[in-house]
Amino acid sequence: MAANAISPPPPLTTSSSSSSSRNLFFAKSNVLFPPRQSSSIRARILKKSGKGFGAAVVKCMSSAAAPPSLLLPKALLFDCDGVLVDTEKDGHRISFNDTFAEKELGVTWDVDLYGELLKIGGGKERMTAYFNNVGWPENAPKSEDERKQFIASLHKRKTELFMVLIEKKLLPLRPGVAKLVDQALGSGVKVAVCSTSNEKAVSAVVSFLLGPERAEKIQIFAGDVVPRKKPDPAIYLLAAETLGVEPSSCVVVEDSAIGLAAAKSAGMTCIVTKSGYTGDEDFVNADAIFDCIGDPPEERFDLAFCGTLLQKQYVS
């Protein structure tokens, strides 16, 4: 965990005229690009490889601003935990353990165990599945209805502890997040965050780490806003309907296999930015896979690249 508080990044006010160069992996080897233009993404396939999900290794260069002629997403949808901020290991896990300690449950989730539990979407669902598997604490209620209330109270306290970490700005945004949000908002692309986490926790991440100026332009779909959580596509379908856009015109940025499954089941294009817990998960159905979004000079992709994925989708 970072020792010092981190200020929200300043909004993007100017576009860089320099180009960045980076490597990326496409999950599909049949890659189509728009015609060459001075301000658009320029890409050429360097080689074919049987590694990296049978991907083509591609070299890209792009400017910060998307050219007007390039097809852009109607909406850019971000997952929260692991995409905006790498919150799981040193954020949510710590907050769960502190809650368990306060309630004297005799439970501690270590790093490896929590990685396995992340395969279950939603904190309340995660705790319920864990206790059903290993046994409920002695001081937990016995009836099903009381246990639901017990889990809800644990999750409420865990969220309060997590929000303290976020408000102190001890967890930084992942590289390139603010840049990509600014590019989208500056190009008239709708931006939303779609997460299985508690709505208050997600709002805190957006407000405190992206800053209030950005936060007021970003819609949040989180927690129990839908009855079924990822990998069910419900949250992404709700976002598209609320934003008034077709699912096929949306680009999602996810970090996990269950998030990818939700996005693809919703009929959306999905870019994966691997996080601390998800590096070894199966992303074979992703449209592109990166280690992060990245800021220049270590930029991995930008809004214009998102447009090339949609262009490829419509051409194909």
C-alpha cells in the first residue's frame, strides 16, 4: 500500500503531438485496421505467434486525440476494482479482514485464498459462499434470514473501512485511466463504471481518485442495482439501456474472466487490462489484452485504439 496520499490527476487539457510505441496482444489473429491517416492509429502486424492465446503481435503508434473520421465507441464502460484501481489485495481484502477481526469471527483471508474467492462476484455473495463451504462462525446466526442480515451488516462495515482507505487516497489510479477517461469525455463518448462492488465504494473511488470534475460526468452502475452479478451480463445491459446506446457500440475495459464473460454476453467489445490477481486467468475471448492502459511514454492504448476494435467488428 502506498505510504503517501495521492492527489487526483489533473484533467487533460491539451493533446500530445508526440506518438507512443508499444506492444499489445490481440486475442483474434484476423486484425483489420482503418486506412492510414496522419492522426489515426497506425498498425502493422510484425509477426504471427502461437503464444499469447494464439495472438498476433502488433506494433502500434497513435496520437492522444482520436481523429474525427475514426469510428468511436458510443460509450466506454469501466469495471472498478482492478481496472480503475488495483484495490483487491491491499484494499478490499484488508477491509474484509479488519471487519472479521472487529466481529471476532476468527477468520482471515490470506492473499491466495482471496484470489480464489474473487471468482465469486460480489462481496456479500463471496462471504456467504465461503461460510457455506468452511462452516459459519460460532457467533453467527442460525437461520437463513438472520444470516442474510448478518452478511449485510458485515458488508456494510467492510465498505465503511474500505472508503476510509479511498478517502485517504492511499490507493492510486492505475496508469492511463485518467487519460482514457479524459479522451472519451472530450470526444463526446459516454463514460460509466459498472461494478459488482457496493455503490458507495465505487462512487468514492470515482470521486476521490478521478476528482469531482470528472465524477459528475460519469454514471455508476454498481452493487445490487441488478439482481444477478457478473458473469451475468445484466449490469452491462442496464448501462447500455440507461445511456441510450446499443451494446454493440460499447467498449468495456475489464480485468477479470467473469467481467469479460459479462461484457461479451452483453454483445460488447472488451479490452482486458490484467491486474494483480487476474494475470493467469483465461482471456481467450477478449478483443485485446494488455497489462494496463498506460500513460505516455509507456502508453498501451488510447481511445482511437478502441475505435479500431469497433471498426474491425463492423468490417468483419
